[in-house]
Amino acid sequence: MEFLPITSSDHYLVQNIYDSYSTTFPESERRDDEQFIELFSNPYVKVISVLNGSQSIGYLILWELSNYIFVEHFEVFEAFRSQKLGSHITGYLFRNYPRIILEIEPEHLGEDAKRRYSFYQKNGFKLIDEMYVQPSYGEGKKPLDLWLLANYTPDNLTEVKDEIYDIVYH
């Protein structure tokens, strides 16, 4: 498995990533196309294409913050799901980043949410906040009640959330 940083919105893999991103994530859980393109010029952001052999199988959108990374989006493309590839990707994250935080839908919202929560638990993440609210991605989009998960225990959760709000969702 190869993890290829994508540093330009002109890269040939970007359209494939954006097409899946905009189909998989509901409008309220994602950036619009202009905001998405702006990620490539943001110094905090790493967009990583995940390749298995010569096939693009998914991507990560990471924010390198003060002393942890925030995983804004993590997707294995639909055609490659249920093949344990997500566990390989979380293995990559753990090998490269000692402190990881991400947000997910609460497990009580349905079977997909329950399955995702179980996946992250099996792969070393713990629930650190059930009262987290993801700010709106923009006009006409609503804030979302989500859960924060991490592979460590932050010293000051309020500072972590403030940093995510200020930098990721400014």
C-alpha cells in the first residue's frame, strides 16, 4: 500500500477523490468544491491518496495541528470496502502520527454509524467527547452533533476543540 501526498489541486487523482467525497459525505458533512480546492494551498492540510498496487482505493484529509493530527475525512472507495484496507490505513496513521483525533457520527444514528464506531474502536481509537459539535461548513449547512475519538487522551480537551474550530472550521 502506498500513501501519496497530493500537493496540487491539478493532480490527476483529485477529481476521483472529489467525486467520491461529494457522493459519500452528505452536503452538511463536507466542503463545497471551492473550499475543497482551497485545501491544497492550506499549510496545515495534507491530502493523501491511498494506492493499492496501481489502483487508487481511497484518501485521507489530515490537518497537522499543534501536537496532533486531525483526520477530517478518511474514505476507502466503495468498490474496495470490506477488504480490511481501512485497518491498513489506520496502521499507517498510527505508524506516522502518535496523536490522532477524528470525528464520527454517534453510533445510535444507524447501522453505518454503529459499524464505523466499532471499526475505530477495533483499530485503537477511544471516545473522548460525546458532546462535540462540528461547526457548519458554510451557508445553508447545519452544525452537527458528532463524537470525537482519539488514540490518546488529550491533556486539555477544550483547547483541542478550540484549535479544531479555529483552524479547521474558521
